[in-house]
Amino acid sequence: MAAAAITDSAVEIAPGVHWVGALDPHLRSFDIILKTANGTSYNSYVVRGENGVAIIDTVKENFADDFFRRLESVAKYEEITTIVLNHLEPDHSGALPELLKRAPQAKVYLSSRAQMMLKALLKPSGEKPPEYIPVTTDDTVDLGGRTLRFLHTPYLHWPDTQCTYLVEDGLLFTGDIFGCHFCDNRLFNDTVGDFRFSFEYYYAHIMRPFREYVLDAIALIEPLDIQLIAPAHGPVLRHKPRDYVHRYRELATPRLFNEARSEKTLVVFYLSAYGNTRRMAEALAAGAESLGGVRVSLYDLEGGEADIFTDLVEEADGLAFGSPTINADAVKPIWDLLSSLTTVNVKGKLGAAFGSYGWSGEAVRLIEDRLRGLKLRVPVEGLRIKLVPDAGELDACRDLGEQLARHLTGRVEHREIDMAALA
Amino acid sequence: MPKAKVTFQDIGVSVTVPAGTRLIEVSEKVGAGITYGCREGECCTCLTKVISGGENLAPPSILEDQVLKDNMAPRGHRLACQAQIIGGEIVVKPA
């Protein structure tokens, strides 16, 4: 297919459907956390029906002029009956307040979880929120000969996200899912440069923590007749769009084959300067193994880097972290690992901390706080041992391991405690 | 201060708490399996099944009611970040 270099005008992606987004080729860092070597695009679309025009998403605020110029090349503001918000993050809703002023008659369609966000976004404008209609899977909007059908696909990658399907044409507007930060004015996937790295990098950093939700969304998307996928960033996927759906399914499927299918898994990470925290880790692991039903893996972080353990962490049911205390803190490799876990879902996993210390011993409590911050559950108080663990203290480590195993396997004995006694 | 007892069935722990405490505060401290997201009653991540003693929780606000409805939460479910314990005994587990 011919390359369609973007000009100031809209780009037709299907009969009566236009791209009216904006290019941001010089962006190098997105949302602070994400690198992009050649910028990004903010994709917005116009769908023309016999009875009205729909705008699907907008662009980042400082690119609003580009958006409105392109929009004006294919539609008049008074024709706009429908504004669909697939995702309200500011890079897609930045031009919304101005669009609402120019097309005040338009009804806004968004997911139920987007309602509070819409109000929060419009706060500075002081304007009364527009008429908005929360929608979910299979709700539709008739544009006259063309039907927009919604798919409830939350947490891709915010609670509010949804997809919108143009039924008669098989076009799927997906928000951030299937998107990437890749700026190329040839727009379509079969004409732009090689963007495979950007596509995978985007999944790994934006979607991976929500992989269960990705799989739910894919289950809704796979049965559709898809002629083209129109994401909110990066190339429009008109050539073999279903390949990208397949790739997402692959990416969201667990990466490691779990050989201990019937067992729960506990991964114990530790660092040890003089062998004391290592002995604690070994005793904890032995205790956890002793009950049966838990497969324990022991890793010395000195022998690896945080990134390589991410897959293991993602698959584990429980995680225990052992660190000595040096200068009133846990040691850096522990923090490196704990700070790299934002790219996987650790919410609700069992967490625990332990460590030997010389004189102050803050590491264990600091690790526990971080684990709670990451939304792991930390039901068993961590273990701090001064310098060399003796036989009784190693028994306490084994007991900690046993308690973790009981929690993992649902064999906890009932306890009664007072909240005042909790840390 | 009046006290109440909350049992987290998934981890087998009963906690005596001061009246006025929200479920999520206890759940987080005790390490129960109720996960949470926004803690502002919007995301519905902390949806919790109230097995018994629902009357010992303050009634849901309009916002909580709406979020429960939007997420098609079955009867007897509450948002742990919103549900305030007012006394008596309550048994809960993650939804």
C-alpha cells in the first residue's frame, strides 16, 4: 500500500474515518518513566455517519492546534454528536475541554470508572461537566448507518480504559492497548519504519503489570471481525491487525513454565556480607519446605541483577527478602529489585523480610514497608537477628518459613490479636 | 473507646479494633488478602465479601453504592477502603 505522509490535513484510514491526531517527534521521555528514541504520536479519530460525527479521543494539550486543524479539514463542530473517551490520561484528553467548548452539543461516552476522572480533568476549566453517558460492553451508539459498540476493557492501563468497535467496518479503536511510542508520519504499520521494538517495549512497561486484564480484553477482542486496529499511540495497524492481537496474547501469557503446578511457590532473595543472613535464608527455606506443598527457591542477589529476576517474581506466590542492615538501611541490590517490580503485578502476593544486623537493624522494617507499599500482604512479622544466629534463632527462621508455608497453603491456625499490637 | 472484632477468614485472624476504623486499615496491617488500589472508593480493587456482621459496618456512601453498582458487586460486598467498623463482630474475606 502507498505511504500516506501526514500533512496538516486529516488522513483517511477507512472510508469516512480519519486520523486527526498529532505527531510529537522530539519527545524522549514519556510520563517520566518511559524512554522513546523517536518520539510518539497522539492518535485521535473522526468517524462520519449519516446522522452525526464522532470524535474518538483527543490529543495532549499542547498539540491541540494540530488536532483542531486536522479535525476542521473533515468536519464542522456543529456536526459532532458524539465524543468517545477510550482513556482519559492527559495525553488523550488534553484537547477535550476546548473541544467541549467548540462542540457543546456533543454527548460524551466513557466507561463508568472514567466519570470521576472526567470531573477531575475539567475542574480547572470551571465549566459544568458535559452530558456524559457511562457505557459498558455491547452498549452502542448509532451514527446513522454506522454503529459504535463499546468493549469494557479496564486497567489497560488505567481503571477507565475501554475499546470502541466500529461494527460495519471492523475498525477497532483501542486506546493505549496495541499502541506504542513511535513517531512516523507514514502512519500505517505497513509503511512506517520497523517499530517492533517499540511495540514490545510499550507492552513491557505499560501493559505487563495488568496482564490478567490484557487477557480479559483479548477474550473480548478475538471474536471480532477486525479490519484495522486504531490505537491511541503509534502506527495504525491496517496490515494483518490480528497478528498484533495474537502477539498480545503471547506477551500476556506466563513466561515461565511452572513445573511445580500443583504446589505454591516461595522465592527467597537474600544478600549476606558475613554469611549470617544467608544462614537465616537457608533455615527459612528449609522450614517452608518442611511442611510440603511449597516449592522454595533460594537466590543470592549478589549473583544476579534485578531485571533477570522479574519473571520469577511475577510467577511466585510468595516472596521473602533477606538483607543485612548497613548504615541503617537495606542494601542497594534489594532496593534495585524492589524498585523494578512496578512492571509486574505483585499485588496480593505473600511477602516477608528477614536479616541479620550489627547494631541498628532497620532493614527488615524498611523492606516490610516497601512490600506493603507494593500491595503485597505481609501477615507474618519479619525476623531480625543480631549478628550470628544461634541454634534457637535458626529455629525461629525455620518457624518463619513454616508460617509462610502455612499462609501459602491455607493452613494457618486461627489467631486473635489486638490492633494496638500491630506495627 | 468502643471496640469491635473483625475476622479475616482467608488468613484466620481476628483483630480487636477501635470503632471507627476502616476495614482496609486493619486488613493492610494484618496482611490479609484484600488488595487495594486508589483507597478513595473509586477503583473497586478492594472489593470485600462480608460474610457476617454487615450491620456492624457504617452504611455505604452514595459514592460507594455507585461504585458497587457500576462493578456489578453482588449483595453483601463492600469496599474495604470505605467500610467503617462501628462495633460488634464482622467476618470478611477478599471478594
